[in-house]
Amino acid sequence: MSLLQVNLPGLHLKNPIMPASGCFGFGREYSQFYDLSKLGAVIMKVATGSERFGNPTPRVAETASGMLNAIGLQNPGVEKIIENEVTFLSQYDTSIIANVAGSTIEEYEYVARTFNNTKAVHALELNISCPNVKEGGIQFGTDPKMAAKVTEIVKKASNLPVYVKLSPNVTDIVAMAKAVESAGADGLSMINTLTGMQINLASKRPIIANKTGGLSGAAIKPIAIRMIYEVKQHVHIPIIGMGGISSAEDVLEFLLAGASAVAVGTANFSNPLICSDIIDELPTTLERYGFDAVEDAIGKAVMNE
Amino acid sequence: MISKQRMKIVSTNQIAKDTIEMVLKNSYISENAIPGQFIHILVEGHTLRRPISIADVDKDNETVTILFKKLGSGTEKLSESKAGDFLNVLGPSGNGFETSTEGLHTVLLIGGGIGVPPMYYLGKSLAKQNIHVISVLGFQSKDHVFYEEKFQQFSKTYVVTNDGSYGDKGFVTSVIPNVGEFDRYYSCGPLPMLKAITNELSEKEGFISLEERMGCGVGACFACVVPTNTEKGYKKICSDGPVFAAREVIL
């Protein structure tokens, strides 16, 4: 078995690196920088039941060691994504994960079911944690009962493994994780962005038109690590970790905290080749810290307690 | 095609208030850049790159000139770079200006403030193709004026300042009725200026360059969209633009 290989429900990954949803579109733009077959998987930009135009601009603002965004789930709708984008991505030798969102439970169910006949999609990432839309998203992500309900319904509707993407905007992340695990989630994906705001001193108004946005980038990495570390001690399903990863060392830290694979988000913006670079550097980094394989590092920090 | 490149700073000069001119050397970008495109510059200590439009290209010397205004911590930091330093750049990015010249006799360039730079390389290129060029450049005040003589080398140039401290007093729109006939206009500048121009010149063929806070700068993150009249309903400024036909976008 290869040094970097990881097996997760529905996903036989040649390496644990994948671009995070919303930070990589549907891969087309980044395919001009490197061969996407190099990636362990690609988590696609969100799919909703019908087309969405998203929020007014400005939609992004830079912060200390990170950025805020409030795109608002802009996407062409699940049918067009399957027709145009999955078809494009399936030319590459990589796993495809579809990110699923909705304003209502029915919409989640519809999107999930629509992916059932798409052989090229290997798993769903259930987006119950988008902080930037008025309805749906975050409501499902902050109440354990609602999170469990949407997970259960999507699990019934789908024939694919379901990874539930958790929001860090909660008091008790372990309660959220346990709730979706009991509801049948095959895995977790964590963390989504933290709600934040930045005010322009000259205009005396929030920079982002939506006022609030999701904070991502290096600034949130310690929060992601802490949450994964806590959750790992209480659930048995695998975790895809994310939040401020920009180097192979960061990846190892997430693995030690309990992630089985990782997604790289904001770092794609400063370096479009970041996923490819990390995949190249990971073997040396693992070796430097005494690991023969990725799988040996998973949850090591938790076990050391 | 857009590529990740290292560009060596050949020179850097402050040419007007808060306005820096940098000449950067790189054969790939100088060979491939067309008027209206931008480069996306990584600034040390910053998460997001800064999109800066290309003001001039010298293919023989393999250089690209950029002009930017110190408007925040990113451009402030960038202005501290010195000749000999290298910049980490993506480019050439975006779609540039329509430069097919069939049936074209006279064009009007309208630049406002830091929207003036992309007009320079465009005007120079069009003038080389024997197109008659008229330029209207608007600035806040005398201290902000730059490149007037450079535009005069290929065009009849009108300068306006908001406070009247140099050239005519007012906005670029107050000068446009006096410039004479033209077949097409090109413009880049602040949004209120572009709104006024596209309204006033709605009967003319026009191309405008838009700016917006960008995320990825390659078309993946949907941060910099603009509503359009097309069936799709939107376009991405970083990859479909920054240049658009004036009639297709809703400002």
C-alpha cells in the first residue's frame, strides 16, 4: 500500500489532499495549473436544487491571516452541475465529492437524490453550515436535532456515503458531531468558516455587502485543530479536516488531531498550485516526523492522551 | 494562458500622490499580455493577491509597467518593494480590450484616477494601428495627475480635476461633449464615473473595465461577479472581464 493512500467510506484516495468546496469551483480554472488527477479528491462547489445568483458584491474582504467571504451559494443548480461539471471532472483520475445545500429539507433531499444516478460522484458533503444565506444552511448546522433530521433524510434519499460538514459557530461541537453520527452520517467534514465582520473606517460600513462573512485561512487553523481533536475522542466515523491548511506540516497536524484526510481552501487563492505542492512535500514531511504512512498518523495526538 | 511567474522589479517610482509606477521584467507576461489585462500580485503577509492592471508592455525589453495607488495595507506593502526584488505573480489575467479596428476611425479613451493606467497601453496600441485617439483623463486634484505627456504623444489629451487645481474643473463627463466625433469609447475608473459614462454614451459602442475585490482571480471562487443582460445573468470580473461591452453589464 502506498504511503499516502487513505480509504474512507466511498473514497479510495491515492492521497489525503483535496481542494475544499467553494475554493476550487468545479476544477476547470485550476486544471490550467496542474493535472487534477494528482488530487486525492475534488470537493465541488455547492449544488442547490435550482440556480442561485448569490449575494451582492463586495463578497470578500481580507483580514489578518485570513479572509471573509459571503458568496451566497452561487451555483448553476444540481442538474447543470451534473451535465457540465461532473462530466468535465470525470475525465480526471480522482474522486469527486458533491457539496449539497438547500433552503429546506426537501431541497437537500432533492439535490442528494439527483446525484444518485451520477456514477462519477463518489460521496456527498452535506453543507449544513453555510453562514452566508438567509434560509437553510446554518440553521441546520447549529441545532443538533435539525442537523440529525437533515442527515437522516439525506441518508435515506441517497445511495452515496454522506459526510456532514459541521459549522464551528456552535457552543458544543461534540454534540453536533454525535447527533449526525447517530443519524447515520458516514463521515464528518470540519470545519466550515466562522462568522465574522470587518468595518471600513472610511465608509463606516461593513466591507462585505452581506455585512457578515465566513472567516477562513490561517487564522482559524487552531480552532479547527481543537474541534477535530475534541470530536475525534467521541465519534467513530472518519473526519475530513479543513481550516487554514497551507502546508504539508499543517496536513500532518490535522492528521494527528484526528482527520483522516484534509481539504485545502483559501490557500488555493494565494497559490493556485498549493494542493499539488503539498502532495509533493507530504512524503518527506511524514518521514521527518517518523511516520511510514498517512494512516499511521491519524488521531495520534488523541491516542497519546 | 495565465501562469504563475516571478517578475523582477526593474524600477519603482512615485509619479504622483500615493501613485507608484513599477517596471517589471518577465518574458512570459510581456510576450502574452494584451491591453486591459491585469496581473495578480502576492504581497508578503497577505492572504489575497492584489489585482493590478497592466499600464504598458515593452516586448523588446521584456518588461511590463504597472501603476497602483497606495490605498490599503497591501498596496502600501507592495510600494515598499525595491528594484531588484522579485514579485510572485499570476498572469496575464482576464480578458482585455476589444482591439479589432475594422471600420474604426476615432476612439475615445476615458480614464478616471487609477483607472487611467490600462488606457495607456490600449491607446498606444491603437495609435500604432493608425487609429485616431482622443483621451480624457480625470483626477482628484493636481497632485494626482500622471501620464499627461505620455498620452499627448499619441492623442489629443484633455485633463480634468475634480477641484479644478489642474486642467478643467469637474468630471470627465463634462468634457466629453467637447471632444468631437468618435466611433467607439473605452473607459476605466470608479463605478460612479462608469455609470455616468455608460448612461451618457448609451448610443455609442463602448467597452469598460471593472474592478472588484477578488478572491482567487482565476474565475473559481465567484467573489467578483457582475450582473449582466445575458441569459446566464452574471459574469466574473476576473476571468470573463475585467473588460466588458458597456451594454452587457448592469452597473
